[in-house]
Amino acid sequence: MASENPFRSILKTLENPNGGEFGNYYSLPALNDPRIDKLPYSIRILLESAIRNCDEFQVKSKDVEKILDWENTSPNQVEIPFKPARVLLQDFTGVPAVVDLACMRDAMNSLGGDSNKINPLVPVDLVIDHSVQVDVARSENAVQANMELEFQRNNERFAFLKWGSNAFDNMLVVPPGSGIVHQVNLEYLARVVFNTNGLLYPDSVVGTDSHTTMIDGLGVAGWGVGGIEAEATMLGQPMSMVLPGVVGFKLTGKLRDGMTATDLVLTVTQMLRKHGVVGKFVEFYGEGMRELSLADRATIANMSPEYGATMGFFPVDHVTLQYLKLTGRSDETVSMIEAYLRANKMFVDYSEPESKTVYSANLELNLEDVEPCISGPKRPHDRVPLKEMKADWHSCLDNRVGFKGFAVPKEAQSKAVEFNFNGTPAQLRHGDVVIAAITSCTNTSNPSVMLGAALVAKKACELGLEVKPWIKTSLAPGSGVVTKYLAKSGLQKYLNQLGFSIVGYGCTTCIGNSGDIHEAVASAIVDNDLVASAVLSGNRNFEGRVHPLTRANYLASPPLVVAYALAGTVDIDFETEPIGTGKDGKKIFFRDIWPSNKEVAEVVQASVLPDMFKATYEAITKGNSMWNELSVASGTLYEWDPKSTYIHEPPYFKGMTMSPPGPHGVKDAYCLLNFGDSITTDHISPAGSIHKDSPAAKYLMERGVDRRDFNSYGSRRGNDEIMARGTFANIRIVNKHLKGEVGPKTVHIPSGEKLSVFDAALKYKNEGRDTIILAGAEYGSGSSRDWAAKGPMLLGVKAVISKSFERIHRSNLVGMGIIPLCFKTGEDAETLGLTGEELYTIELPNNVSEIKPGQEVTVVTNNGKSFTCTLRFDTEVELAYFNHGAFASCKSVI
């Protein structure tokens, strides 16, 4: 059980130089341990958290020692608990989180307890930003039109989240139309240092979006996790994580004229992918940091998932403090932040001797070596120098189908397709741009590239250049601040003239919310098998993500997005070929429209002002008219609507008692699915559009929902009935029960029927049978997704036996009461002669005290086979969860 913090002796008081005290803090220097000076700054944040939260149960003294001895322990993959300071949600993951909190209140109420005590124990910031579809573009009324459609589609979800913002303490909901979650986090939500009831400590955050890492640019340790982990953190539970290695990335020099933050981040991404940083922190340092703006740092930090790191961390320095003042944080707050971080050895001061920091590995980049580039056509880390783009494009046409190939026959590569666009003859070729979008959290928080794009537009308009009318152009700022400084600069009108009107504030093209392209353009592409292009200032460009009809998708800086929209094709050499013809008939080249760094800096200096940030975020708390007009119930217990297809009460807490149910084994279970290696969370979790022939579609149609109103699985994450039907519904999934057939079906073993996975699971449930899953290596790899564990639990899966698990997914399975087991080294289903048609029994002790992390258990089949597996409950906390059953982190709180 928990005990008093053994580190109370190092609790010190931080004096305010202007008089009085800022508060108390756990002082790292007071440990008098020379190892602290060698720790990377990112690891010091983990150390402080462990010291502050040490209770000898969830966090132990030995965990503090592991972190202190990071230089020796990190190579050994040791696990530590971490308790982040807050949780960041966006709407797709926010809805199920609030659903679960509402269910917890119902459970507490039914047990006779005080349901109003169920609240997040750490601050929760929820930003509604994932619902903006670019239905209307190239119109100065696009924002209002798209917002109205957004509210029509998502009215029920929005009303539910608004109820949650009123019903729960410690939860801030930022209404739709306010901006992209990561930019709002950077400009407004981030505390950098918390002062909670007089206790000071570093801000740290886990978020339910992989690009939560953007906040690392502000010196706040943050990264993406799955919904189950986020909910556990909300309720005060520690995250179990491997103590990471830290790659030191030294920056020297200064970017050359004309280079952008996007050129830099694509270069960094390629370098780090090549080095290999999966599961590691990357920490940036060096003299080049003096020249790197906070916005540029945030751009690099944002793309941590693309280069594979858990974090891309920039320690706090004078640049950070300047940004905090720019974005409207008070002088008193900034003074407190600086004083605390200096006192606790977490501040970088370039006037002092270079620190003795030790890293697991080191990389170095001279910023002067960065050159203009883009990335694509199918992966973020496939960087292409701009001067090589035309040659690279032709290689892609030639190459066999793959990440860098489309296998277009030579004789077809130059064909021109004639079509009619609104009564005007038009033409399309391979490589022609049909979508050009300034979008994504990666770039829209960076004034230099946003105003740089506007300067390109201005020069182009003045020279008489135009964008072809069939190219779907859009501008989706990450916050209202961008609108204010574009207006202040007087440059928005030029973007409007080229079709880059503001379409909304939120995630758009980068996550596939591109909306439809013109029907005539779509037909020309499909009927002639054209490789059409999209150019976007995003962070992900996987095939099929941006738009189903753009097979080539390139990531580029906002100014380059405008340039490629003007050129109308990616099949161009900007150095030697004109981008278009001006109003005087003169050929216009790329160099004629590209602004200098001096031009950009002058506009930024004159246009980006602190009052803009203050005004924008004062308005956020007031909401907008559509949000404010949403009618919601005032009670603290949610009134579930059984007819709702968006919000449904899940069964996690039904029948709950005050006594934990205890551990369970598995008796005579059938194998629901029999997998090989590398089954990812994308295979398991419901994602994307709802297929018309799927069990989820059937469920919706039975309830009178028209096909055009299906929306996506993401938008319906608050309805467990739909999500359960979408689990294992991936059309590319390979299940050995199907003997080579690919698709979301399985075989019901007793009858031999081939059914959808959901229908088979339902049949087993109705027969009173448990089920298990057999799998190969790396089960659950990919992005952490809560429904990859929730879905199987709802289908009745009791255990997964695999060669290995992805770390976070294994933890999520435990949280949902599913037993994770690993075959012994050298064994798997095939070597053991398992067909998946057997009945499986897994016996566990009835008392949790008799189960130990990592112990061996025996699995027995009905045909006489017996084999030993490792039980993958890895910590005592996980055993405590298993004792509470499904959704243990929530039940243990109740």
C-alpha cells in the first residue's frame, strides 16, 4: 500500500525575487548526486516526477534510482512508472473517455456511493478539432459553410462533450472551430511549470494523438498514447514505460536564405529514420539552437512520430521564454517558470559553460547544409531535394509499384487526358496537382512559413499568375491567431485570389478530411488511371490517406504548396522551367516569386503581436454561437438515449460490485482468429469509413441511418455497438482460418461456417464459449489505439497468445482484462502443431497474490497438447488491474 513520500527532505521553497514565495518544489540539486548533471534534460523531467510521486506502491524508491542511474540502466530496457501532469484529448478520443467517466459515475451511484466524486484527478484539456471536412473551398464564406456542415454531422457528439465540460471538474473543453489541438496546446494550454496548491513541478502531458510531441518544442515533455492509457492517467494511475535511451542531436550554424522550417524538419526526419530512434527520446542542443525560433522547434518536435522517436525534445531556454511572452503568458508566470527551471537544473543558459550531458548516441547537423526539399510520394521520410524533384518523379513513374514507384508504362507516361470543367476544355497528365492544401499542426503554428506562403501569393498575383480552377486549394489555420496576423499583414487577399481561402480551424487534408474533388476531375483520373498528385503542408502522406484518388502525395512547406499549385504539376524543375506566364506574356520562374528570409522576418515582426494571442484565447472560453446554442442536460449523471447511434452506454461497469472479481483463467475456449506476424492496431481497431456490407453498416441501416450519413468509425467511437462490429473489420487482414483468403471474416469452428468476425464472436457468446487469439510476432504494433483492446474484450476474447507484443498494446490488453501470453523462445503455433481448431484451457490461481509478474503458465488443448507460456503481467500494478477485471484502471478508482 502507499506510504509517505520518502523524499520529503528535499522539498524546498522557491523565493520570488519581487517578494514573497512562488511555492515549494522537490529540489534535484538537494539530492547531492553528481549523476544528475550528466542526465539529459528530458530524463530529469522523468526523475522529478518519480521523486514527487514516490509512494512505495505505484512509484518506488528503486524506480527513482533506476532513473538516476540512467546512463547504466537505460541500455537494459528497464521499466519505470511515469505520472504525467496532465492529459490532452481531441474529440475522436475525447468522446469515449467522457463516455467511460459517465459510466463510472453510474456505477458509483448504483453502488450507493457519491457519484460526484468521479472526476479526472489530473487536468484534462479536450480540443474538438478532428471534424472539419473541406466540403466548401475556394470561397471566402467557406469557414461558416464548413462549420455548419460540421455541426449537422456531429451535433450529438458535440452536445455530449459540452455536457461533459459542465459535469466534470478538472476538464476544459475547447469548442470546435478554435483550432488544431497541438497549436492550441502550444499557444495557450501548456503551463511549462505547474503551480498546484503551492507545489511547483514541470508540465508534462500525454495525448491521444501521435503529434502531441509538438509540445516538446516548448520544453514540455509530451507524447501520444492510446485512449486506455490516457484514461488511466486521468484517474491518477501511473503509466508503465521503458526507460528510454536519448539520442543527442547537435545543431550548429544557421539556415541559409530561402530555407524554411519544413526543409529543416524533412532533413532531420530523414537523418533520424536512418539512424533509428524508435522507442527513444531525441534531445536537441548546440549553438544552432540560438538561431532556431520556437515555431521552428515545434515543427521539428511535431514530426517525432515520422522519425520514429517517442519525443523530439527542446529544453527550455531564452527562446522559450520569449515565445511565452509573445503568446500572452504573464510576466509573473514567465518569471516563475524561469526561476523554477533554473533552480532545478532544467534550464539551458548559453552564457554558461556547456553542460556535461551524456547521451546514448549523438548526431550532428550544420543548419547551413539544409536545402529546399519535399517528401513523397508515399512516405514522410522519403525526402527529395527540390532540384532533383523532376528526375525523381520520372523514376517513380518508371519504378515497380512500391513506396517510390507507380509502374506506369513508358508509352503512357506523357499522355494528356481531355475533360470538360464547368463548360471549359481542360487537360490532366500524370503528376498534375488536384489538391493543394496549407494544413496540419506541423506548419500552421509557424508564422514564418505561413506569412512566407502569403508573400509567394502576393508576388504571384502581382505578376499575373493564377491557379487552375479545378485544383482544390485550401487553407486551414491551426488557430485564430493565424487569421489575425494574415489580416494584419494585408496578405490574406492574395491567398484568397489564388483560391487559398480559409476553410476552417482544425485537422483537414492531412488526416484525410479533404472532401470531394470535382466530379469531372475525379472521372478523368479514374477512367484514365492517372497518377494525380496532392501537395500539402502536412506530416503524413501515406497512399490513400489524403484522398483516394491522389496516389502521389507530397509534403511541402506552405510557400511550396502555393508554388506547386501555381505550377499545376509536380513534374517540373523549378530551377530551369517556368512556373507560368505573367500578365505581360513573360515567363515567370520560381525565383521570381520566392521571398527572402529578410522579407519574411520583416512581415513577421510587424504582424505577429502578443495582443493577437490574448484576444484569440480569451474568445475560446466564450465559444461560438453554434456551440453556445447547443442544448444539453444539466445533471451530473448522463441521460443515455437508447436510440442514439453516436453515444451508447457500454457494458464495462454493469453488474460491478465493491469487491474485485479476482483473476480468471480460460476454460475450453475456441480460437476466434489465428494470425501470423505483424498484426497491427490498424488491423484490429475500427478506422476509416464504414463499408456498406459490414456488420456496422447493417446495425446503422437497421436503425434508419442512411448510407450517406454513416460518417466514420472515428466519429462513432462513443458507440460501443458500432465499434465492436468494426473490430477486426480491416479488408487486408490475413486470418489462417480462411486458408489464404484475405478479409474481415473467420470460421466458426464447431459449425464450419464462414462469418464476419463479429457474427462469429456473437455466435460463440450465445453458445457460452470463451475465445482466444493466436498470433505471431509483434502483435499490436503500430499506433496505440484503445479500441484495439476494447473491441476484442467486447467480442469475448479472454486471452491472446503470441510470440511477442507491442509494449503499449500489451498494457492495454491487461487494462481490459485480456490475458497476454507469450510462447517460449523458439516456439509458436506452427512449431507446436497448433491448427487453431482446438479448445484451449489456461489455468490461473484464484488468488491474485499467487500470481507473479512474468511467471510461466501451462496451456492445455482438448487433443492432448500441452505447452508453457510466459504470463505477460509485467508489474504489480498490472496484477492489481487484472484482479479488478475489465477496465481495471477505472474500477480500481471506484
